[in-house]
Amino acid sequence: MNSQPFSFNAFNSDLLRLPPEKFKYLISTSRVNREVIIGGKVLKISNYSFSYHLELSERRELLVMNAYKTLFGYNIYTFEKNQKLRKIGWLKMNMKKNEFVLYEAERDTIIIKYANVMCDHKLFHDIEVIYTVEGDSVLERYRNNEEDKIIRLVNKKPRYNKDRDLYTLNYNNSSIMPSERNFQLTHPKIPSHINLSFGANSENDYRLNYTFPWNALQAFAISLSALLFES
């Protein structure tokens, strides 16, 4: 795959006006600092394309990446200065659309797995996201059962809301619609700390917030998998 990590000259000129604390975390190899939360949204443009927009302010946003369907997944692109698309990643999915692998610069960096579970006679989706501590091949570490070299994150379990008679996640009073695509990622040992939050604003408009350990490309790819997953 002919893809590369982001570089500073890979962005259109609008990105140069971003505050430094936001700009540096758009570089695909740069994981977000633990104290920084990056806000944005993912739009479903069609059944074959999606886009990621960075939130600049309450009323302003910037298109950063597009994803387009291929035979075995989605290619992810950013923009050159001349507005031409440049491929930066590939989200590969299996035939069942319940396992995904993100490739950055020809290196597999994240595995995303979905499973259906029954609880209180309701069907829920379990999500597991696997990445490596050292940033090397996650597939190799995973297949060799090198548990000391990989980290597994899981989705936060929704709680039953008696007033609304449905299972929900806490989005801190944000106007997020109930959706089976909504999810929040946590570490099993620190369930109160959410490192990625994804929720529906409307049918084709989703809120995406993320922090350490993700970069922009990884956060977009994980969110994309939730929209592509089939139960």
C-alpha cells in the first residue's frame, strides 16, 4: 500500500491557522497528549464514502479526511496543498464485517473486533480495540499471543435508563441520539476514563471526541468501523 504518515505539508492552507495544540495532533504519528481532547464529527456522505471534520470552534469546522470504499475495506485520504487527495491509510475489513485492521504507512497498527452479546434479553455489541505498546505490527504480536506487547481496550457498557426505557451511555448532556452505532472506549482496568467517544447527532452525522492514545487517523478509522460493522 502506497501510504505515508501525515507531514506538515500534507494539509491544505487552512490547517496552518489552527492553534498549535490542535495542529500537532493531526499528524498521524502523533498520539494525543493525555490532557488534550480533540473534538470533531464524522459524516456519512453515501454508502461508499465518509468524511472526518475537525472542530475549530462552536460554529466552525474543517474537513480533514475522506474515506472511500474499496473491494476489501476503505482507503483514507487527506488533502495536499493543491487540494488533491493523498492516501494515508487503509481500513481492511473481513467478509463478515466484524473484524477490521488499520494500516498506516503499510504497517498494521490497530485491530478492531466486534461481537454480539445478549444481556437482559437485549442484543448488544461488544467492541475490542487492540494496539501495540511499541507501535510495531499489531497482527504479529496478537497472533503470537504476546500479551505483554499489546493493549486491549473495550467499549463502555450502556446502562438502563428507566425514564427513557432504553440503554444509554453518558455523553455529559450532549444532544446525542440513541443509536446502536454509539460507543465509548475505555481500558478494562480504568472504566471511568473514556479515550474515544462516538455518538449520533443525526442519522448521518456523528460526534467524535478522542484523546490519548489515539491520533486523528486512528480515531477516524475506529469510528468508521462502527458505521461499517454488521451484526
